[in-house]
Amino acid sequence: MKYLYTTDLEEPVVFPEKALEEMKKVPGVVFTTGKYCEYARPLLDIGWAIQVHTHPRFFGYEHDKLKHISDVGVLKSIIEADRTAVEKTLNVKTTCFRAGKLSMNPIVEEAVRKLGFLADSSRLVPHVFRLTPYWEPYMHNGLLEIPIVHCLDREDKDINFNLKRIWIGLTASAPVVCLLHHPKRVIERPSVVSWLSRLGTFISIDQVIEEYRC
């Protein structure tokens, strides 16, 4: 089984050395807002990919869900503002997007696609217990969708993740499984990374895009 390991950065987070030592063992992805992207620099320094994460509350909205904005032009301007801040601050090129609160709908998807992103990872799979592997990355209207299969919690005590992992292993030959691990959880339990590394192989976001967009 191959894992795409991701985290989101939407507030000031200082990663201690212990966490960074664990995190640099794998190719990970941090989706960061423009407002706090400087806090992602330590992850960039250990080889992680930097991608774009947008929360409307940082643009003066009282709500924090992109799907509540119905104007594609407005959505494009908000997302592009984050993208520009991230790319200029960290000197990177971004190709993948994740909506704040995982707030995705067809209008947001259209804005993301029109901005030239290659992939989106804004959908959480509620469960995987189907024979059809709808939890795998898939192409949709020219955009690679990378569903989040699980939000990590407590290593081997995370029963839901273990059940998902067993089911996926039984129903797919070489699956790519996208995981979300919030920064605070990483800091609290950085050993989760070492535990995961014994269960399968980690791959980069570029490898996922190359494999599924071909």
C-alpha cells in the first residue's frame, strides 16, 4: 500500500525538532494558507511539498466555507491570492489545492480548474467498505481528485484506520491512500510517522499526479 501523507496549516504552528526529525523520513505535503505560509518553511526545508489551502475567514468573510461563495470570479481571486502569497513567500510552484473545512462543490471546483491546478484534495471519504475503490485518486472534468481516506489519530489504537487499511489491502492491488494528519496531532505524537512507515510506502504528490493523470 502506498500513502500520500498530508497536513494543513491554517494557524501559527512551530514544529519542534522531534516532530521534524520524524516528518523528514517521508515525502509529505503541507497545504498552507497564504497568511501563515511562513510557518511551513521548516517543512519545505526537510523536503516536503508545499500546496495551497484557502479559508474565506482570512478574506473578511464571517463564514469559513468556500462553497457558500457562488461567484466563480470571486472564488478565483481569493484562491489566487493565497496561491500567490505561498509561491512568492516560499519560492515554490504549486499544483494542488485543498479547500478550508474541505468545503468543495462544483463551483469551487470550477474556480480551481480555471486557475490551472492539476489536482484537488478537498473531499473526505466517509467510509471505504465498498468493492468499488472510490477512495482512490480519479480524474474528474480535467482535475485529479485525491480523496482523503482518513484523518489520523492514535497509531495502532486508531481502530477505524486499521479496519480501512485491511479492507483496502484486500480489495486493491496497489492502492494510493491519502491521509490527513493535523499539525497539532503531529506535534503531540510524531511517532505516528514511524509507525506508518512500517505499514507501506510513502509517495510524493508529484508521483501521485504523474501516476493518475497519465
